Amino acid sequence: MTEVPRGLKGVVVADTALGDVRGEEGFYHYRQYSAPELAEKRSFEDVAYLLMDGELPDRTQRARFAAEFRPLRRAPASLLDLVPAVATGCPAPLTCLRTLLSHVAGMEDMPAIVDADAATLRANVLRLSALAPTLVAAVHRSTRGLEPVAPRDDLADAANYLWMIDGAEPDEARARALDQYLVLALDHGFNASTFTARVVASTGADVGAAIVAALGALSGPRHGGSPSRVLDMLDAIGEPERAEAWITDAVSRGERIMGFGHPVYKTADPRSKMLRAVAERLGGPLVDHAVAVEATVERVLADLKPGGELHTNVEFYAAVVMHLCGLPRALFTPTFAVSRVVGWSAQVLEQATDSAIIRPSARYVGPTPPQPVAVA
């Protein structure tokens, strides 16, 4: 057998045309385009089209895709009727989304990947991608004793998501900021949840099974994390002048500094760099506080852990941006998932073209077999 690094780190397990992460350079891309540049110049729907259909849409294609995708956001009454019971029994929105999307796959009788043609698979992943924000918003409102807000076909994805959460049409600045975050979060190499989606897809299971499995992987704190903890840290620090002492004390206790460090990037995370610019465009005391804390943390960590090259990761300014867009902390990770469902969907479509099942081996390290079995 071939010996590989623990956790498969650095091992190439598949070919993909969807994108890549170049950690040494601080660069990642979707297909042939820089992901941050796409977030700067294009919309979430445009980039979803790019990942699903292989090219950036022109105006005609954009309008056609919106006409196809936006009506799929509407959840049937029978599905919405389940939301209060699911939310009451399991109030974590991400877990609720996992349960509800699994129900959708069964309710709509999504076929096994091995039994479906390309058009059916595309229709299935678009349905799950479109319903994800609707269901997250419905769960959020249900936990507050509120009725769901129906999606609007006249609103683009980010604006519609904010609309469904609080029932008020967002201003253009907030909608654009969230749209840019959603673009940046769509896909990011063969991370644990993406790999999970492809493993399940390789078995020929239905696309719902693959997406739900990916959500399960994302829910783990070592992967999806919790951007809300960044705001908890900023709250705990309080005034910027307290940052140095707070960080030094936290490091001495062996605590992780939330929003800093990344297993792939050896330089600044390009997502964080762009989200900082988005946050500064929105402005306000929280942004000023975050920028000041970032500078202090990098300086303190450079002194305490020389050569570590620890910079902010996507969670740091994502938390700030989502807060400024009006999202409650409980929805930070589910909002990340709303974007990533689209990325997983594109990965599932690509995996569906490969007939090989992903089936690695393990190295046995237990007692030497065979040993005699004692008679009871």
C-alpha cells in the first residue's frame, strides 16, 4: 500500500476543473478566474452559474438563469409545516437545515446519481441550493415565534436572504456586502466537507445524500468553525488598548485566537483581505475596533510565536461583515453553508461524471491476527 501523510494532507485524490487554492501565494480561484476578483465584479448568481455551467453568463444567460433559479426558492407548504417541529426539537439552524434538506431529497424523490441524467442532476442540485437560504431563514424565524417570509423573485440572492430573515428589504450596501461574502465562500479546494460530498457522490447516492453529508462535515468545529466567536472575542477585549494584554494572556493559556491562522495559507488569506475592504466600506465603530485588534494580534503573535506567519482567516472579517449586514450571530455559520451548498453542488455534478468509487485503505495497527477465540 502507498503510505500517505496523516489526514491526507497534500495528497492529490482527484482532478477538478472547478478551482484551486494556492496557499503559498495567498490565491484561490473558481475555474480560470480569481475568486476575489469575481466577488468584486460579479454577483453570487453569476458565479453560481460559472461553477454549475462552466462559464460566466452574459446578460441573456443571466436573465435565463434567474428565471430558472429564483422560483426554486419557494418551499411547498408541506415542507414549511415541518419547520416549527424541527426547529423546536433542534434549534441549531445548521442542524435543522441538514434535516430539512434530507427531507426535500426524499419528498421530491431525487434519484440515485447512477440512475439520473445530467439534466436531472442539475435540476436536483439547483433545487437544494435555492431552498437552503429559504429554510435557514424559516428556521430562524420559527425559533422566534414568527411566520416564514416568502422569497421574492425580484430580489437577487443576498437581498432575498436578508428579506426572508427580517421581512424588510435591505439597503443596497448591505445586500452587496453580503453578496460579496457569499461569492468568497462558495468553494475552497478539497476541504473536508467538499471531499465528503464527493465521496458520497462517488457511491452513486442521490445528490441530497451528498449535500447533507457535507453539511455534517461542515458542522464540526475543526472545519466550519464559528465566526460568531470572533465577535465574542472582540467583545471580551473591549477597548483596543486592552488587546495586547488580553491576547498575551490567552496565548499563555494555550487558547486559540479566533479568526487567525489557516492550515493552507502561509500568507494573508485573500478572503480576509477582501472582506476587510468590504467592512471598511460599510464602516462604523466595530470595523475600527476589528482593524485595531487585528494589528495588535499580528504584532503580539509575531513576538510570541516567531516565524508562525499567523494572519486573519476568512472568519475574522466575515463575522464583522455579517454583523453589519444585520445577521444575528446564530446565523453566521448557516449563512456560510447557504453559499457552500452551491459549491458542493458543483462538486457533486463533477464527481457524477466519474464512475470510480472513492475507497481508500487504512493501515491496521491493532493486535496481530489471527488469534484463537476462547470458547465461552
